[in-house]
Amino acid sequence: MPDDQPQQRTHPYPRHWEADVVASDGGIVHLRPISPDDADMLLAFHGKLSDRTRYLRYFGPYPRISPRDLERFTVVDHRSRVAFLAMLGDEIIAVGRYEGLTPDGGAAVQEGAGTDKPVTSAEVAFVVRDDHQARGLGSILLEHLAAAARENGLSRFEAEVLVENHAMVRVFREAGYQVKRAFAEGVLHLEFDVDPTEKSIAVRDSREQAAEARSVANLLHPASVAVIGASADATKLGHAVLTNLLLAGFTGPVYPVNPDARSVRGVRAYPSVIDIPDEVDLAVVAVPAANIDEVMDSCLAKGVKALVVISSGFADAGGGGKVAERRLVAEARAHGMRVVGPNALGVANPAAAVRLNATLAPALPGPGRTGFFCQSGALGTAILANARSRGLGLSSFVSAGNRADVSGNDLMQYWQTDPGTDQVLLYLETFGNPRKFARVARRLARTKPIVAVKSGRHTGPLPSLASVGAQIDESSVQALFEQSGVIRVQTLPQLFDTALLLAYQPLPSGRRVAVVGNSTAVNLLVTDGLLDEGLELAGDTVDVGTQAPPEAFAEAVRSRLEGADQPDALIAVFVPPVAVEGTAHANALRDAADGAGIPVLAVFLAAEGIPAELSVRQADGTPGRGSVPSYASPERATAALGRVTRYAEWRDTPVGEFVVPDGIDTERARRLVASFGPDAAHELTDPEAVELLACYGLDVVTFRQVTGADAAVVAAEEVGYPVVIKTTGEQWRHRGDFVGVRLDLVSPDAVRGAHAELSRLTGSDEVYVQRMAPKGSSCKIEVVEDPSFGSLIAFGLSGMATELLGDRAYRVLPVSTEDAKRLIRAPRAAPLLTGYRGTEPVDTDALEDLVLRIGRLTEDIPQIRSLALNPVLASPDGAFVTGARVTVGPVPDRRDTGPRRLR
């Protein structure tokens, strides 16, 4: 290093900044910090830039990088000077950097170079290779640079941009930050704070959705498919995939790859994917795991866009298989590819324009408007067969196996904007990124229903699944689904029962259900099922009699649908009499229900799914909207209708707002938590907890912790009578019989007497003396941590019965105003807060405000490991916090809280 260069302080390479990111065209780009070893690659990158791109970035020709500049560009401290490379394989395709500025506007030198000037802002710039422009790389680099700057304590970015550099100006303008502009001599000077804003987060999420949707679209709409490992041996996986592709009539070319065969099933074969003369969009890999490296090399050389790996023997086999799987995904992503699997059943798109069946399933359901994601390859074939037998058409199907790359979150991003998908079905065993699932599912479910089966409710995942996703606590799963609007079912039959109703009938607008049937006994069972689901009977049930002809049956249905007192849904019951098939009755019901405008479903005890007689056929012969789903029992019909009704009600509720309550001092809270140290978990003392909570407007009723009766009397006079005295031992203080608490003490003698009683009980002279809060219902608000999911907020009423029954409700962070409202009304004991049996309702707005403040505190201060406000006394006068306990610790893995990245 030349003598006139400042000596750099050594910092560890920030490996946690490395990220795989989806570009706007669906391709993958790898981001990582620059290092001195990248000098030659940076020179090669610069040499591939056009003259105009160099001019726009450097404000002049700048044909080559000088040795001095090359060292300055590649030797950074990862603090005041940071640079990111966007990589595709071994080539740099974009560079973004920031250079710290001192308060006087000068450039900051490397740390340790003898300056004490603080660096709080930086100049930011980036440049993208011409053949990779318009892929959204500038926006991606800006997001990751801003995140690095915030981590390093910087708060502001500045940029100098030539006015004709429209692409860079657009990146800053559309990033969602509050940008200040100044113009002089053809140069725009831009400034903005790097803290995320509501708009910048919305922009980030929108770009992520569009990019990930595009990457899945590339996977499901390939122009060509290669089957690597195609075989004429009917027992081999490669034979099954190739056969299914050909039988489905895939609209593009199919290339078998087999080094030992000239053709497979009459189709010319190639020794390697490299030998295929045309481009290959999708490669289906059906070779043993031991041969995957050779296959990957050829796919990377060929430029294959996506891989479906149906081979097993990776993370599912444990041991070295996990390493091989990580290497497979890393290599694929480094070269811009996405991977489905390994250990996958495959992918399918039955649309007439594609007809893709790249799966091991010999027959697919017909085309439809239902997207299906399945995590289990073993169950995939049975699931597809079940959907086909029930008449449920699919828009697309993905069985992701180990989910090393493509996951259910990716598919939901795609289905959100896919015009061919109206509803989504999920079979899940684990979660890859639960926080992202919550965010994506909540947005998707507002327009398209999601029905999910989550296995492992009691036992957790199999050991082989432990490495392919996060297993979260059952209460967390339930909260996640409820808050996101996901319709949760327990079994696959329930999944299809619900899906059929959603696929072919409209959503109900209320809970009133009419029942028309030919059996009084079955009508009664339907009625019981409706009441079990919380639905209402719209008028009396109609019994047309067992011998009613089809015309009379249809007329009774039509009369209930068209009458003045129209119900919100109708269930038609038909029990076939002896020697009557029911075909004519089914046809009559279908015609009577046509155009009803409300959901109509049938309990035809002899039929299940969408039989031909209840189907409204489309031009291709598949069932369409208006088809009447049939259920083999009253219980299954009413359960499906109950689930759909509750979903419709959720969708009609307001979304709520993610507000920042008044009176919050986040910076003060951060300084306080930082003073506790970054390493071990630390339970805050009472003064520390009070100070931290006060930063978020969470005031604890005034108290003192004292020793001895005389000190208790002094404390009572300080806080003001009436007072309450509590033991300091939680095992006494929080008992349901209040044995460790003395209330409504109004004099020194009362305080002394209470102190003596508690001392005899506990053997300790130490007590809390607290001013009495208004009497009210005792509640508990907690923040609990799920090790793989993050923080949840829990609410319940205090008391032994509540604790025994586990009557608590949960919500996933962050919480909106609507989430807070639903949370405090969710426990079974919640009516005690809203005027049960004539009692005066409490101030629920005050409880909701507490929930919102705790939620914001936990989001802003990720070091919060646990927090409990107990008890909170809710009364008509407000909600009063009388006890608090807070633990802080190292920041956990907070996935989905930073810039865009694949897991």
C-alpha cells in the first residue's frame, strides 16, 4: 500500500450481508460485499461498460480504472466505506457503494486513519452492466446499501446524478424515501434518510412480489423441457417423467438426456444437456444424488433457467446429503437458476397453452382455477388423484419436496397476480420463513382464499424434515393462520371439501342457511351441523318427501332461492329412495341453482365431489362456476360451509392500520437497551423495566419496593393512599386466591398490619407498596418468543380457570389496529370485558392501545426476548398496568425484516 494511503482498521468480512435476490425478470443474482481479491473482476466489469454508462456514472469518459482508484474501490472498511457486488456466476454485473461523509461534507477516510469526525451520512452510487440494465438491480443495491448503513449507524444518503441519467434518478424517486432535490449545472443533488418508511416498505414488498412471481412464471411456462436421466426402463424415475410429459401433450419440445441411448420412447436423446442444439428453459433431474455435480456443471454451462430435482438422497437422507443440497442450490442461484426440490414430485401446468406434466403422477386433474402447493412428494400423487376424482381442476401444481429453494411463499407471490388462479391450496409440513408467510398470505387472502393443511400438529415434523424448514409451536401456527385469513383444515378430505365449495360457488354474504331435502332425518342432521358451526337456519327446513319427483324437488329449491326472504346459502339434501338413482334429481337441482347468486351445495348421500349431473360443463368438458359440490354426509357439508362463511366474514372486515402510537421515544429506548450489553440475556430490574416501558407510553402505576413496616408506611404516604401491598415473590403475588396481596389499605395502621401478615406468610420483610388502581378485570398481556417464528403477543384474562384452560389468544407481530381489536375479544372469557350479564363494559380502546404499544416496542427493539404486563386492570376508566417483567437478550434471526433476500 502506498505511504500516502491511510492505514485501514481490520474488520471482519460481513458475511451476513451476502444474499441471493430475485431480479425483476425472475432471475437470481448473488449480492456480496467487495474484497481486495475482486480487483481483476472489477477491471473486467469496467471494461464491459459502454462509454455512455461510464460517462453517466463517473461524469466523464473514464475509460480505465487507475491502480490508485482500483485499490480505493476494492479496499473498504465495511463501515464508513461499503461496496456491494451483484454477481452472476464468476462475473460482476453491477456495483453499488457508499462513501461516508463528515459533517462538513468531506469524504470520510478509512477508520483508524486519525480522524475523530463522526460519520452519519454517505454518498451513494451504483452502476449496472449494460446487458443487465432494466432488471431492477439498482433498486436492489440501494435497499442493501441502506440496510448496511443503518447497521453501521449512518442515517442519511446523498447522491450526485447527472440530470440525463434517467434510470438512476428513477431508482431514487421510486424507492419510497422522502427525497430532497437540488439542481445546479446539469447535476441533481439528492438527499434522503435511510430509515424505512411506510412507503419504502410497500415499494420493497411490491417489487419482491413482482420479481418472485416472475421467477415462478418462468418455471411454470417453459418453452422447452429436458429430462436428465430419461430412461426406457419403466422402473426408473426418468422414464415416468418423460412418459408423463409426452402423454400430457406438452406444447414445446422435450429433450431426453441419456448418454447411453440414441432415443428414449421414440424421441431423440442427447448425451448431455450441453449437446441439445436449442435453448432449455426447464431441466427435470432424475439421476442419483451422487451424480448431481456433473449434471449441475452441464446445466450451468447450457444456461438452463430452472431445475426440478426429483431425485432423493439430499437433506432428506441426512449426513452429507445436507451439504450436497446446499451446494446444489448455491451453484444454481449463483448462475441465476431457481430449484424445485430435491425429492420433489415435480411441477404441472394443465393449461391448454402449456399442458406441462413434469411430475411422477401419471394423470393430472383437468385445467381449472385452483393453485396447489404440496410439500410432500410421497403424498403428491395421491393428492392429485383425489383432486381428479372429485372434479377439482388445477391452474398449477408444485410439489417442492425438500424446499431447498422454491417454497410455498414463492408460489403465493405468483398466484396473487396470476389471472388463471382463483384459490390456493397448501399442504405444509414445515415453514421456511414464517414471518414472510404471514405477510404474503395476509395480502393474498384478501382477494383469493387460501386453504391449508398443516401436518405435525402434535408430533412435529419427521427428523428428515428438520432441515428443510422451521417447525413452529401449534399456538403460533393457529395465530398465524387466523390473522392471515388462511382457512385451516385438519385433513386432506376437509381440504377438498372446502376447495370444491370455493372453486364453484360464490362466497356467502351472511350466516343464514336454507335447507331443502327429501328426508326429515337428514334435514335434522344438517340443522345440527349448521348450529355446531355457528350458522343460522333461515326459516324452517323444507321436506318435499321421499317420493317427490325431480320437478317438485327443483321447485322447492327455486322457491327458497327466489323468495322474499332469500338466505345467504342453501343446502339441498337428497336420499335416494329404493330403485331411484337420483340422476334426474341432480340435473334438476343443478338447473334450479343456476344463477342463484348464493352458494348452493348438496348432500347427495350417494355422490361426492362434482358428479357429472351436478356439473356446469365448460367448452372443454371440465366443471365450471355454478357446478354444485356434493358431500357424502351432512357434517362434511356444514363444516365446509362454516369454514367458507368465516373466511368471507374475515375478508369483509377492515384490514386495519399499522399505526405508530403517540408519545414514543424509540431512540431513548435503543440507548437504554444498548447500555445493558449485547451478549447474555438480562432480566430488567424494576426501575429499568419502568424506564423502558415509559419510552413507549406504557406507564406502570406508581410503586415502591421497600423493606420493613416503617419503610412501607413512608412509601404509602409517598405514592398516596389507598395503597396495595404485595410480596416480592411471584409464587405468592400471582396466586388466584390473592394470598400474597393486600388491597385497599387507607391508613398507616392498615399498612403495618398487612406488612406483618405478609412477612409471616413469606418469611421476608421486603414488599411492594403501590397506589391502588381503579378496580377492574385483571388481564395479562405478554410477548412470547417462538424460536423459529419470532415474537407473538398474547392476551388473556387472569385467574386460575383461565390458566387451567389455556384461554389465551395470540397474534403475530406486527399488529394492526384490527389485530389489536380482535386479540382482546378472542379469548372465551372476553365477554367479561364487554358487559357480560349487565356488568359495566371496560375501556377496550385502552386495552387495544396497550397492545399496539407493546407490538411497536417489540418490533422496534428486537432485543426484547419476553415481556409481561401482569396484571393489567381493565375498567371503565382505562387500563392500568400494575406489574411488569421484561427480559432482553441477543437479537434473534429476524428474517423478513430487512432488504429483499431469498432464505
